[in-house]
Amino acid sequence: MNKLKQCTYTILLMATCFVASPFMIGKIWKSSSEAKKEVAVPPPAVNVQTTTLNGAQTPDTSATDPSNGVQDPSVSEQTPGDSITVPTESGQSATTPAAESFTFVQADPSYFSDALFIGDSRTVGISEYGTLNNADFFCSVGLAAGKINEETVDGMTFDDKIKAKQYGKVYVMLGINEVGNDFEYTYTAYRAIVEKIKANQPNAIIYVQANLHVSASAQTNYITNEAINYLNSRIASLADNKKVFYIDINPVYDDESGNLTESYTSDGVHPLAAYYKQWCEWLCMNTVPTPIFTPQDGMVP
């Protein structure tokens, strides 16, 4: 009897399994497919990038430390986090002045014995680490074209300095501290500086220097090499290649992408001390012979 019951239970269990197994297998297959679909859809990525002026995507970086000499533009002119817009003009070169070409010549360091250098922290670097020891300097960290008349250097204002004595050459490099502000305002202030130099230094050759690029890692919403190139193109338009000359050292310091070479800088903005000597050597290689004109007659034939 016991054996009969066991056989009966065994047959019933097998029948139940046979009937229920397709339903169970279907449930398991459906659950497995749904699980695969959930795994196949990745979670949305968190966007931590900021769009720069040229449309490239770069990580958002903090503003350059003012102690390095390059300061953020006034927040009243730009809202933090917003990109500035670089005007585009058809056919305009970013680095070539409109005046006819001019061939520069080699000179020795004595050429700069009657030179005045005007500029910001990069010019401070030339004065401290360069080899042009006989030149005069009116430069300070953070100096800006739009505020030059408010600054004093060694107890002298810009007006005092430009009237103190006569120079044979005057070098100007300003604008990096204003590259995030209105371009035309900065250009107008720069042009006023050049005109003041002309008025007070009638015998001087004036060199307007391109602003140095920054490294790729140092670019922000405010400071980009595209914006620097545009500002440089506006500055270059001041050159007439008769009294005012535009010079650009960026090709010496740039990498293949047109950024300040990372190994040449520790902060992405200023060259290392050793490269200021190279800058001075480059300046010696790119000079205008003197005298090129007289106050009475203009250019010497």
C-alpha cells in the first residue's frame, strides 16, 4: 500500500512539473530580458564642462590668481560663468598689421640704453629676469591700459614718466588684464597711450607688442587665446611701420596648437624666468634701425 501511494504521488508531482514548467520558464526568461534592458541603458553623464569662445569643450577652471599679475575682468562687465564674444570681421588677420611690411634687423643690447618698456607683469618679468639692464621700465603687476593714468610706479605716474626724459624707443605691452572686457574700450585706451607717447616722445620709435598667449590649461571663460588674438589684431592696427611698429613673439613660445607651451610656464600665463632671457634675445633680433626719421622731415631718405 505504501509503495502504491509513493508511486501515485510521484506520478502526480511529475505531471504538475510538466504542466507548470513552461509557465515558470517563460517568467524567468521575461525577467531576465527586462534586467538586460535596464543594464543596457547607461545613466546620464554629469556635464562638468564649459564651452569656450571657439566652441571647444574644456573643463571649467577657476580664475587666474591675481597675484600672478593677470586679473579677472570686472564682474560688472561680465557675469561669472558667461563666455565673452569675440567679434568676427571678414578677412581680418589676427596678427598682421594693415601697414606695409617692414624688415627688422639685428641689434645688440646697447640698442635699449634709451628704451622705455611699459607693461604689466610680463614686462615686470623682463625687468627682473631679462638682460636689457640699461632700459627704463614703467610696469607693475596688473597694469591695464584703461587704468594706466591711475597707477604709480616708483612714485611716478605714467604722465610723469613719459615727460621725464626723451627716449629713442618705447615698448608697450598691455591688454591681458582687460581681455575679458569690451574690446573697443580697451583698444581706445591703448590708442590713447600711443598718442600720448607720440606727443611727448617725438623722436621715439614705438613698438606695440602682442600680448602673450596663455597655455591651453590656463584658458577660462574670460581669458582665451582666441580673445587674445582678436585684441592683438586691434593693437596691430595701430602700427604704420613708420613710427609705430607691431611685434609678436608668440610664434617663439607657442606649441603646435597656438597656445603658450606648457613646459615654458608654471602658471600657464607667465614664462619661466629662463625664458625672459630668450625674449630679450628675440627683441634684439627684431629692431628698427635708428635714426629712421627727424622731427622736422619725418622719415630720413
